[in-house]
Amino acid sequence: MFLKINDEWALSSDEHSWIINKWKPSEDKWVQKAWLSTFQNAVTSLARRRIRLSGATTLAEAIKDAEAIKTELTAALDVNIEVENEK
């Protein structure tokens, strides 16, 4: 399974784990960054990773970034799940 979150991040799976992938434009490919045992752990880990990398310099900015990331993940996963259910 491959669930694209945005142009930079995606979640995928193999028979053993869920994988966080990051797009690497210089190589024109998705690069695997982390392997998690459950879908929930993968989503949580991706959200936390993106918050840490957000560049926020104040608590207010971090909270704003966290809300934006949550909204984006929710929307991306809802769309992907709806598409999967239609197949």
C-alpha cells in the first residue's frame, strides 16, 4: 500500500511494517525514513517528525504548525481511505 500525504511525505507498507517515506527530488524517488509496526504508530511518528522539522521558533508557531499538520494528515488519509473503499 502507498498513501501519499503531500508532495514531500507518504506512508507505505510491506508485509512486516508501515514505512514513512520522503520524496527526494535530486534522485527522483521516495526514500524510506522509518519503519513502524502499526498504522497508528506510523501516522503519529510522521506527525511528530514533521512538527520537529517545522522550523517553529515559538510555542505559538509550533501549535499552529501542529494543527496544520494534523489537518493535512486527516484530509490526506480520509481521501486515500475513501479511494481504497471504492475499489
